[in-house]
Amino acid sequence: MADAREARQAALRERLAADELDGLIVTHLPNIRYLTGFTGSAGILLVLQATTILLTDFRYEAQAPAEVGGAASVEIAAADLWDRAAKLLRGDHVRTLGFEDDVATVATVRRATQAVQGVELRPAGGRVEQLRARKSPWEVAAIREAARLAGEAFESAVGAVRPGVTERDVAVVLERELRRRGSEWHPFPTIVASGPRSALPHARTGGRSIERGDLVLLDFGAQLDGYCADLTRTVVVGCADERQRAVYELVREAQQRARDGVRAGMSGSAADALARGLIEARGYGAAFGHSLGHGLGLEVHEEPRLGRSNGEPLPEGAVVTIEPGVYFVGWGGVRLEDDVWLTGAGAELLSDGRTELRELP
């Protein structure tokens, strides 16, 4: 892990040097973790050309050095982190520093500007995220294991989906199974949406009682060693009717086509078109309003994006979701989601890929 962090920092320094930056102020916690291994809730990371310094507070006096090891020097600030950062920078002949403008608040930028007077601050967001998009074998293994336990948790919990049970009750069972199998946390609020509510792509799990004949959409995730998996399954309570079966099979066919066809090097928009083209050809294009997928890693939504507006090539090594969906307000919706790794030889499925239609008793 230490060697990986050193390599990550070296790659970042190369990018900063190309942009004529003496360093980068990193405040986004997932990026700090990626570069140093630190998992605390407060910190500023200074990645300079000659050194890397993590500033945090007394709560992490023991934790930070243990997690970071030799990946950075650790400074425990007695008071304000920015005041300590300013003192450290004064003797380093730093003239230009990048900051993460894509995540920094106005208040953070204001405080940084006050603290590093005499140093030019330049927007430099996305530099670490671009590195994070390409996963190492160790990272892929963590996501694969998270996806495995998520699939197993679903298999154990799906029996709770039955008439008279509320969405919230099903979510409790699913989240318990996720934790019981080792998920560190839920990367996002578990979605259980039934009947007409399954037409809400990002529904909030509620108190609606599930009824026979309902479509039930379950979107859930697991997290291991900080890395996220993200799955969606849609089931039918009872026997599917003709429309439910037709919509389900369309989404399943579109997802399979995208899973089979997605490749590193193709654009995010071309990947999206693998599923969207089929759905549009069947006349349901307006019912597929979101993108095909997104990157997975230390965050459940990260680079790259698989959507109509992304003309950039998908990097080799990325882990992405494949999640087409079709939704009709007042009727319901179907979404199927699996996680794949974009290797040099194609796309490798990391989740179980069990997308056959489930008709529950």
C-alpha cells in the first residue's frame, strides 16, 4: 500500500509540474485517503514537489501516523489547520499552489487565500480524481469483494419482499444482511421503491406497503476497505403481467448489450449509446432519462461518466456501473445495475450479473 501511495503522489507531482504548479492543497477527504491512507474526518494535505504534509487535529494524533506511515509527514495542529499550513509554507519557497475548485467551498477558498498570502492560488480540481479513475488490481479486488457480499446480501434479503411488508422493513433486512457480511457502511441510502414509486429513479425508501403485482426496485451498495460496490435489482411480487415482462426484458437486453460491448478507449457517450440505442429503437427513449453509469471507487459516484454528454475516452482500469432503466410515472419502472472492470481485453463483470426476472411468491 505504501508503494502505491508513493506512486500516486509521484504521478500527481508530474501533472502539477506540467501545469507549472509548486503543489496542490487537497481538502477532499477521499482524495486525502487515496494519496495517504488517512481515514479521518478532518485534514488538509499539502502535496509539494519536495514533500507531502498531512495536517489534522488532536483527535487523530495516534490514528494519522499509524495510517499514513511513510506516505506523508503528519502535523497535529494545536489550533487552526490553515494557520499551521501557512507557517509550513513560508519556508518552502512556494509561489503557486493549486486547489480543488471542484469541491472547495467559498469559505474554504477564502480561508486558504488568507492563510497563504503571497502564494498564488490556481484552480486545479480533478487532478487526483483523474488518477483515481484507473484502478489497481488491489482496488479492483476490494470492489469485487464488496460486490460479492452485496449480491449475497440481496439473495438473503429478497425473501422479505412480500405483500403487506413496507419498503422500510425490506431496507432494514437488506442493510442488516450487508453489515452482517462485512460491509463497513452503506455507500448511499438504500432504495426500496415499490409499485408506482419504482418509477422514481432515486426514490426515498418510505412506509408504503408492498402489494401483490408490484414492481419493486432495490438499489443498494456495500463498502470494503473504503471501496464501493453498487447494484440494482428489480423484482415482481407475484406473476408479472405482459407489460411488466416486456419492459423488464427490454431493460435486461439493453444492460446485457452494454455489459458485453463497453470497452476502455470508447467515449462515455458511445458506451451510453449501447443501451440507449436499443431502448430508443423500441420507442422508449423518453423513459430512459439518466446516464448509463458512473465510475466506482472510494466514492460511489466518481470518474468516469457513461453518459450522452461525455465525449472523453473511458480509461483502461476503470470500474464502472452499467445501469439502464425505463420508468413510467404512475405505473412503475425497471432498472438493472452491475459493476464491470474495463481491462485491456474488454469488460470483466465484478458483480454476480443475476438479472433474470424474479417473480416472488
